[in-house]
Amino acid sequence: MADLAQDAGISGDENLLEAAQKLSSFLWRVAWQHAPATLEGDADALHDMRVAIRRLRSALQNFEGEKSAPLVAKTLRREMNAHRKSLGELGDFLGEVRDHDVLSDYLDDYAKKVLKAPLEESPGLADFRRHLLEERNVAFAKMTKRIAKASRAHSFKEEFARFALGLPAADGPNPPLKSAIETLLSQRKAEVLLHAPSLDDADDEIGQHELRKALKRLRYALEFFAPGFDFPVKSHVKQITQLQDVLGEMQDRTVLHAEILVAFKTQGDKLPPDVADFVTYGTNRRSQLLGQARTKWQKLGAFVSA
């Protein structure tokens, strides 16, 4: 979805609610196009469905505006917020499965690049992968039930589609898109700047995770409303994506370490030797990534601060 606004049919000269209808309907269709393959166990389809839902949640948040600077009527803001919560619940079920896939990929990459041997030759790491697979199977079963529930007649899939189609007819303010996105861009930049200092503290993992999420919301806003900005967005989107990816692996390393402690029921002092080596590798890798994140922020910071 590199040209998301174009794919959704958004133009720079329409009003906010017309753009909201087009974007929400488009992303909802994309999400459910991937549902059948997701239910069959296709990891790529699951990822695409999750991304579409995540983008949709962010889109609704943008259309709502902030409480101190709302863009639509109070009643519509409440509706959008309620749908965002439902989307979040569905996304969480997809995300739990996807997270286990990502963590397993890190194990395979480590075996290939560092161990240069099959993971099965490292008994502790092989046990950990089995743990991840068992957890994934449990999460997958829950996810399929949630998707099935949302797919029933008159349930969330249909309910949200009807809501999206009716957005242009909603009562209340419907400002021109170009004026609304000036407010949106300022809000998204402010969120990023709030969490950017976390890069100065290697131990501020929570702040760095929040920075990643804020960058994602900024990137989505640029992608959603590209036709309405008076500057080209692609170079900024590329920079944001690069920093977001680095922060993403940093967060994955944090989650991976925590999952290892759960799997082996320890605080880290009695891990199998091969697992302890993997943890050390992950810690060093996270430190390297933090350095990369700081460098990338130096390049992006001027745009966000402007």
C-alpha cells in the first residue's frame, strides 16, 4: 500500500468526512480480503490483515482529532472511538500470532548467521522454539474464533462497513481536508517530539516503544492524506519507515528476552548456555540498533521539529 491515498481514491480538494469514508471502506475491504488465507495459516496474509486493521485504527484516530481540538462532532468521535476499540481487540488477536512468527524468525536468523548450524543442534534454543510454537497454536485458535465471530451476519464486519459508508452523511463539522490535515500533522509531530528524548536513555525501553508508535501514526497520516499536503511526502515517509523499523527490532529484542524468561521460568541466571549466548547476542544487537536509531533521528528531527 505504498500509494495508499491514491488506492483509496482520496483527493486533496474534498472534505474530511468524504476522505474518511473512502479510506475506511478501502482499508476494511483490504483487511477482509486477507481473512480466508489468514484462517488457513498463511503468515503473509495474517501480516497484511493486521497491517490494514492497524492503519484503519490510526485513520480513525486522525479523523477524530484530539479532545482539545476535535475535527468532527462529539457523537461521531464517540462512534469512531468505539470502533477503534473493537478494531484494537481484533488486531490484538492477530498480533499475538504474528509476534510469535517474528520471534521464531529471529531464532532462525541467529542459527543461520551466528551458529551457522541447524537450530536443532542447540538444545536450549530448540526447546525455546517449541515453546513459541505451542504458544502460537494457542493464539491461532483464539484468533480464528475471533475472526469467525466478527464475520457473522450483523456482526462487526458488516457493522463497520455500514458505518464507514455513512460517514459523509454524519451531522456536525466537515472541514476541507487541506485545512484539517494542518491540525493533524501538528498533532502527530508533537507526539513524536514528546517521546524522542527516550533515545538518549538506553534503558528507556518503554519510551522508545512509544516513540515507534508515534512515528507510525505520523507516517500513516502522511500516507493517508498525501494529496492534501503542499510538499512531497515520500522522502519523509521513507525516513520515518527506516527509523520505525530499527525501533521495531529493538522492541522485538525486548519482547524476545522477556519470552525467554517466561519459557525457562528464570530471571536469567540459570538459562541453558546456548540460550544465554542468544540473550547476550540480542542485548548487544539492541545496543547497536539504538546507535542507528539516534543517527536516523538526527536526519528526521528537522522535519518533525519544523
